[in-house]
Amino acid sequence: MSEPEDLELEALQRQLDDAFETTRPRPGFEDELWTRMQARRPAGTRLRDAWLGLVQGIREVPAVPLAAVAGLLVVVLGAGVLVYSGVGRGGGAASIAQNRQAGAQPAALSSPGAFGQLPSPRFAAAPTGASAPGPVQSGTPSADYAGQVALTWTGKLDLTISTAPVFRYHEPSTNTADQFATALGAVLVSRPAGYLGSYQTTDFSVRVRGTVQSPAREPTYTVLPITSSASIDAAGGPVDVALVFLAERSLAPSWQYTSNVVVSGDVSQVLLDRQFGVTGYGYAYLVDGNGRRYGIEVDLNGMRPISATGPLTLSIDSAQYPIISADQAVRSALASTQVSAGAPGVPTATLTSAELVYSLVAAGDHSFYEPSILFSGTFTVNGTTYVKRVLVPAIDPTYRSS
Amino acid sequence: MVADRPPFEDLYRAYLGRIYAYVRAQVGTSADAEDITAQVFMNAYQAYARFEARNTTPAAWLFRIARNATLDHFRAHGRRERLRRTIEHQPVAEEDPSGVAEERIQYRALLARVAQLPERQREAISLRHSGLSFEEVGVLLKCTEDAAKMLYHRAVKALKEAVEEETA
């Protein structure tokens, strides 16, 4: 074979490579076919897969079924400890706080600092311009007052612990999301941009997304009924309706929480605020970058659920880390503003309370729930009283990477 | 599930495009290619529990199913229909709404010419350019690795002559 002919054959082979590599089915075919394959599986196979998904979930979070069953029993019996909360979430809103115990415990790693250097929390930008990763101030409603605020501290912060757990989860894959959806009896419809998957049953659709970097938010699911869901008859009111809705779909929280209900007309927002157990302290709320508690939210129209959003159930492990002292926390909080109390034209917020909280630090393959100290107080401007919050990272700075 | 067996969805996502391209080079239309590709993965999904990674690679296993499904398709539609589809297959007649993918049209023309080669030559080119090794091609075509290489090189040469004849 002559050299020019060899070169021509090589060129043809390259064209063939390109032709085969660029010949692909039309967009959407891949997901359509996958959905068809899922739908055509025998009912027994789907049931088996759902069962395997459930068993997998039990392996990952050992206390989930007990927690779900316990939660359901409480709903059925109508027994629960109702504690009226004085803290509302919005103007004119009714608010109820309810404590429920759930026993899921993360796997603990024995050696302190076992996760290595930790990334620092990036709290929401402070109106006063304090820069992350330092303490952050936020007001409620912060949009109503964006000016500078001086700070004083009159409260008492008892931090009897010198270490606190840091919790870590591994970023879920599409397979994790698919297993979650399969356990709900939902089949994959598509993988929209920004989501791990979009799924559907005959009754509701489910979307699952991974960790959001900014503002940090853990992997979440959103359930939206497709057809108008039936009213749920639960004696305990909106919280129990929400819990029944979640429990029917194996979505009842496996963690400790308190509940709040925000009522606006026919719509009730049921908020199950997540807590983490801290030995020697008690339970610490999960808060966002503005210091606001969050967890699962179920929206109801009357007694009919219209949507539910919550964190994906993931395997979580924990490791103890040294934390700063109460004095250091107070100094950091007060240093978060550059104005002094008494400066002309600048209101002074009096911080009166402080508590240990957890905030999410998104960090790629693994993300962390890290402890912080949340200071709260109030200030008044032109007759309007505002709530001021200041978040201070609690991990000893020598254990932080940035 | 066997430890060395990946989740089926991983296989599906990894090989769907390659299987489709392989099938597309055998049949005349993208609609047929989609139908056969769907059948391939339906069959594979059902059979995956019996797949033994020790005996074969996932690629070879899937392409064997694809080859059988394509042959079934030809048998079901008859050789006359197959010939008609192959002869009628014109690259520009395919849907390409943008009309700008000239390169894609050239590739389709090339695949159409592949589809007109004798069966074994066509399969040797399609399997080889779908990413299979000569050893895997040989196993699928029931010949040795060396014979598969020979068959492939003859096929490429035949394809080159066909292209030259058409452009002459």
C-alpha cells in the first residue's frame, strides 16, 4: 500500500471516528427511554426496588423508621406537647411551637478534628458591611433597615462546653436522588439543569437538587402534588396534617425539630425547624446565613398539602472540634460593627440573648454543618422595633482553613 | 447485586449514544435507530441480573444485544425493505432543521455509505468505531482478533473506494 493511500485511509478512519462520536439520538430521547424502561418494569420489580431503597435508607440512617413510626403514632393518638411560642415569623402570623423527639444520630468519629481544617461559614452580607468569614449582622426584617447599627451586649452567654460536633455529609449523586425518588414510588422524568432529577408519580412530582453554594443550602427535595390532593383529617391541626402528609411518603423528619405555623389567609406554612444534638448543651437550631431557623416546610391550603420542601435524607457523620469561649464570642459579635454605641444618628441594638446554632458550609464533595453563636437583640428607629441578629463562627480559628 | 457490576443506569448513560450510533450506521432512518436502541436497552435491562462481568465487558455485552436486535429488525422487515431503506437513505433527506450542520450531513453521508457495505464489513467498521477492541469485534463476529483486523481494514478500503466512486 502506498504512503498517500495510507494517509487517505487514516483520514477516512478519523472521519469515521468523528461520524460515530457525533451521531447521537435527539435531545430528550435518553430521558424518555429511561422513563419508559422504569415504567415498564413489572410491579413486583418496582416494589422490590422501592423496598431495597427503603432498606438502604434504613442502613444509612438507622433510626429513620423508628422516628417515622413514632411521629405517626403521635399524630394518630393526637398526643403531643404543645408549647406556644412568643416568636413569630411575620406580621400578623399565628405561631405555634411544638417539640418532637427524633432519634437519628450521626456516626461519630472518635478523634477530635477528624475532618481536618474546616472551611469557614460565609454568612449573608451584613448591612453594616462586615466581611465574611467574620461575624455577620442581620435584622428582621433586614430590608427595612439597612443602615449601620451599633451593638451592646447585656445578656449572659453560658458556654460550658469547650468542643462541639461538626457534622458532615457527602454530596449526593444522581443515583442517590434516584434511590430517594424510587422509595417514594416516583420515576425519573428528566434531569433539569441545576437538579439531580425530576420525578413523578401519578399523584405528585418530586424535584431533587444538590447542595447550593450561595446562599448555602443542603440537598433538598420539593414535592408538588399534581392533582388537587385530598384534605387530611388530623385532629392536631396544620402541624399534624403536614406530618401525616410527610409520613405517608416516608419523609417525616428523622431529626429533632420544633414546629411553627405561619397562617396567612387560607394558606398555612408549617415549618419544622431542624436541630442538632450537642452533648453538654442540648439542641442547637440549624440557621441560614441570616440567622433564621429552617428545616422542612409544608404549605397547606386549608387542610390540603400544596407543597413540601425539605433536606434530602443523607448519611451524616460527626467529629468534635474545639470552639471559642463565651468571652471570645461576645468580643467577636461586638467587633462585627465599626460604629460605636452613642455615635450620632446611629441606632444601638442591645443584644440580650445568645445561643449555639448550626449553619451549613458548602464545600464541594463534602459539606459541613458547623457550630456558630447567634446573638439576638432589638433596636428602635422612629418608633419601629427591629430584631438584630449577629452570627459568630464558633469553631476555634486554628481549626479553620480560611 | 454483584459487587463488580455497576448500576444499570451508569451503563445506560455511558453507552446509549454509542449504541445508537452503531445501530444508526446499520439502518436507514433515525426513527428505526431509536426503536432498535430502545429495544436494546429494554432487553439489556431485563437481562442485567444475569450479566457476568467476569466473562465479558459491559460494552461487548451491550453490543452483542444491539447486534442481535438489529438482525431481528432486518429479519422482521425483510431484506427487500432493508435494501429499499438503504438505497433510499439520503443524508440530506434526514431531519436537520437548522440546516447549518454541514459537517453532520457529511458524517451522515459517510454512515449511509457504511450501511451499504456487505454485512460483515459494515459491522466491523461500526463495532470498531463504536469503541470496541479488535478482540471484542472478533468475539462478536465469531472470528479471531487478527481476522477482525483484516476484515476491518478491507472494510475501510472498500468504503474509501465507494466514496471515491461516488465523488468521481
